[in-house]
Amino acid sequence: MDGLDRFMGCMFGGAVGDALGFVIEFDDLKTIHKKYGPYGLRTVLKSAKNGNKSLISDNTQLALFTADGMLWADHDGLEPSDGLYRAYMRWYYTQTERIIHPEQEKWMKRQPHEVDFDYDIMGEEALFARRSPGKTCLTSLASGKKLTRQEPLNHSCGSSTVMRAAPIGLFYAGDPEKAFAVGCQAASLTYGSPEAYLSTATLSAMIASLAAGKDISAALGGALRILQADPEGTPLMKTILRAVDEAVTDRNPVRSMKKLGLGKKADEALALAVYCVLKTGHLKDAVLMACNQDGDSDTCGAICGNIMGTQDGVQAIPKSWRGNLECDDLIRKLSQCLYDHHQTSREESEAVSH
């Protein structure tokens, strides 16, 4: 498997997990079984109303804008948090058609980095669809303030920060410490709780290791070592270790997942994804387990897809799930852009060391 397979696997894995879970996001397990049978929903559904496409939610929308923000920052020599803030304000505009500060209006036009990388994110009509966007995310961006961990606007620990984080890990493939730090910054732009920004940072670090070829055990262990060094990291550490412990027991998965939570909080969503990944070891099974539950199906499905897709590559995703996915060309393009950046950075680093 080459590196591009992992990058594509991460982005498409997150998107198919999101698309599968979005259909049942607000249903409990009993309702899911009533609608789809005793094994729940088993495949990504397509929407006849939307050109027979599989619909993505704000999870994948925000992940695409995260990729855009990282590429923007690198291209224009900005701090990562500045590029991400600009990109998230673009997403805010797609959901509200509001410009908070007049000088931000130019951010809504196609930028030099997009011309150089050959994409146009604001020209993607599907990204203007409102797919249950998180209220905290919208409120934070509406404040017009570039928030930080040190100066939060709220103490929310909602999970809609974790599901957008994977592109940060890809951008810093092989450097989990840097991915962790920038993951914290990215989450702090909208969420002020340690559970929110540290969960985002931990997933970013895991993806950075997986993208460089590490397996899930090494990636999770490495991310937990970084988390352990953070003064606020202990509660999240306990939550994730509880997920690991549950995964090695013979308990019924439904009961184990209920013990871990509903995934509406960032730490719960990450813990549930880790549980499903460790319990199954396969992308398809992990995503199905993560989505068919009482809680936040699309977020948990997306995070599972990100993790397993990065480890096993895009070929691990069933072709029927990937077929006719909304924004598939943009997902493919941004995966390629992130991979090309990684390759260029690695070549530059090797040239300097020689």
C-alpha cells in the first residue's frame, strides 16, 4: 500500500461513515432495528431527491474545510490556526450566507492556494446544504472572535470538533506531536472544553501516525503518551482506557457502547470509535457498529472510518459505499493535495539532512 492509499482511505473512510450514519443520526437502536431489520442499517443509502447521491453531513463538510485551511495556511505562510479560522468562516458562510467582518468577504472568493492546487471549495454547491450543523460551532464563529484555548467563549465539549480533525493528522503525517498541538488549536476555535480540544488533538495524533504506516496499537499508544503529558489530559485518558478495556472483554457490544456514552460529547465519540475499531479490526464492521447505536451515529461512524481508512487504505472501503458519494471529486482532490504536500515536505526534509 502506498501513502496515497492511506490518505484517500482516511478522507473517504470518514465520508462513508458519515453518510451511513447521517440517515440514522436521530434514531435510537430500537428504531433503527424497526426500520432496517435485526442487524440495523448495513450499507450507505442513496438519496433519490439529491441525484441518487449518498449524502454527507456537516462532519465531512467541516473536514473538507479543515483540509482547505491547512493548505491555505501553508501556501500563504500563515499560522495553522489562521488558515483554519479562515476556512471555518467559509463554512459558516455556506450555512448562513452571513459575513461577520467586511474584510472577510474576500475569503469567500477563490484563493491563490486553490488556483495552485486546482480546486474551488466555495464552488462546490453541495457544501452549501445545511445538514444539521452544530449550534455551538455556528455560535462560536458568529462571535467574530478567533478563539483560543486560553480565551474560550464557551465550555462546550460537543463532538463536532473531533469529526473534522483527520486532515490535520494527514497534513502532519509522521509527526504526531505537531498534529496534537494543531488539533488543539483547531478545536479551540469553536469549543472551550478540555475534553473537546484534547479529543481532537488525540485523534489528530493517531491519524498522523497511521498515515506514516503505524498500526492502530502503536498509533493509539503514541497519542496517549502525548496526551498524558498535558496537564488537563487525565479525564480523557481514563475515558479512552475504559474503551480499550471494554474492547477486550466478552461483553455484549451494545452494553459496552452504552457504558461509554452516546458520542454527543467529544470524549465519548472518540472513545466509542476506538472501541469499535479495536473490537472489530475491520473498516466495514467498525463503521457499522459505530453507526448502529443509540447516539451520534454519523460522528462515530466518521471517526471510525477515518481511523480504519488511514490504517488499511481506500481499498478497505466497500466500493458500493464509495459509489456516487456527495463531493467525491473534492474529497479525492483534497486527499491528493494533502498527500502531495506530505511528499514535498518529506523530500525537502531529506534534502536538508543530506
